[in-house]
Amino acid sequence: MTGRERILAMFDGSPVDSLPLMPITMMFAADRIGEPYGKYAADYRVLAEGQIHTAEKFNFDYVSCISDPTREAADCGAKIKFFDDQPPAVDETHALLADKSVLARLDIPDPLGGGRMHDRVRAAELLRQRVGDEKLVEGWIEGPCAEAADLRGINRLMTDFYDDPAFVRDLFDFVLGMELEFARAQLDAGAELIGVGDSAASLVGPRIYEEFVLPYERKMVDALHAMGARVRLHVCGNIGRILSGVGSLRCEMVDIDWMVPLDKARREMGPEQVLAGNIDPVKTLRGGTPESVATAIAECHRRAGGRYIVGAGCEVTRDTPEANLLALTAYARSHGP
């Protein structure tokens, strides 16, 4: 099977020849081709080269457009801090929506308008041209809670849930419309899987999640499915208290970070949910040995059961030993569901 066929078969519940392999690599991929990360995040051609080189060297089943969470905010007009060899970051001190009244005057940016969103669309197009049908191409957007935090500031958003819930819903409506346009542009360019990064959702409790975040994640996932996309949900951190809600979204795959035992995720999300992860990317994948990594990923597989994709809990860190990442490759290629 090709990597693309392997992933799609896992999503569809069809037989696969081995476990799909889908670790998230960003800074690690840039380092593999000797490029500073600032250039990787700014130039779709560098990103594509890093993704393809890394996927081929480690036999990944996919390539991804993921680089940083600031593309949408940048095109909205937010102040972004750029670095030579680190990911761009939102300047929260001067958040675009520090003044809530700005939202009423904010227009959804054109994802094909030449900004940072357009650069990611170009990455999807180039990746599809380069990998053909051999590997799955993954686009990426921010989830409602994460993007709202980028525009408003994480601390302000957390108090808004209590102080101004109507504003939060208006902000989430804006984010939903923007992200769906961004996703459609990436799908038209050649992406088949859309990753949704909503890591700020791990910071809210179950009540806030179910009242505010979950309904908008559901609208987003349902709309992506209506476009013909498969969906990968990535929420960094401990989502142990919101697992059942996440499972109700029916995403094709859900990344589970290392803080959440995969057997707990399986119990609360059901037997049909495809789970991915979830070894500790720092302590285990970076700091271990090939033998300890193999043992750890085997335990993840045992806890997750059959509908499982090999990966780390979050991004593979840039200084991870190649031999340790190859241990994930060896496990994936030598094991089936």
C-alpha cells in the first residue's frame, strides 16, 4: 500500500498492511534540510522540501502544511513576532482584539490574497504536485478556541467566557467563517486531510468546553466533512476531562497527548475512533533510546487497540535522535492493527 492508501484505509475501517505513521514534524524537518525555521515558516518551497525530505527519509505516510499558528492572525492584521530560527508568535501584549469593538470592523482575509495564509495554500499545492498519490497531503487550520485566543489574547479570552459570553460567540462565529474559507482553499489546492489545532481548548473546564467550544468545533468538523475533507483534531495538553465531547465530533483521527492514557481515551471515545500518539515527545522520544521508544510505542498501541496511528503526543522536537524516530518507523512497518 502507498502511505496515502494506508491512512485512508485506516480512516475507512478497511484492512491495512501496517500501522500508518504520522508524527508531526516542523522544526525537526527544517533542521533535516539545514534551513533556519524562520525561513521554513515563511516560504512554502522550503516547507515542502523539508516535509518531503523528512517523509522520505523516515518513511512517513503523509506530508503536512503545518508550521505555526499565526498565519490567520497575521492576515487579519495582528502583530506577529518573527524570529530567525524559531516559530513566529502572536504579540499578545498588543493583541488585535484587545479592544473588543475592533471585531465589528474586522473582515475575513482572503486566503488567496498573497499573505501568510496564501503561502500555506501554495504549500499544499506544491506538496500534492511533488508526492502525487504516494503520500497523503495534510492542510492545517486553527480551531475556534485557539484562533480566538490568538486574536483576543489567551488571558482575555478566558475571562470573556464569564464576563462577555455574547462576544465570545461573535468571535467564534468570525473564526469559524475564516477557517472554513482557509480550509477550502487548501482542499482545492490538493490537501485531503485538514488538521485542526485547538490547543487552547485544553485550558478550559468541561462546562466551558461543552457550552462554548464544543458546539463550534462541531460546526467546524461538520462543515469540513461536507467539503469532502477528512479531519485530524490536535489539542495539546491534558484533555482527559473533555474526551467524550471530543469523541462526539467524529473526526477521522484525534491526537492524544502524552498526559492522557490511551486506554482512558479509548474507553471514553469508543472503539471506532482512530487515535494517534501518544508517547512523550521530550522525555521518551527525544530522551530515550531506540529500544525504550519501541517499548513505549508498543504500549501505546496495546492501550489504543486496533484503530491506531503511530506518532508522538505532540511535535517531534528538533533535537530528537534520528535513531529514535526510526524506531517509530520500524514499529509502524512491522505491526498491523
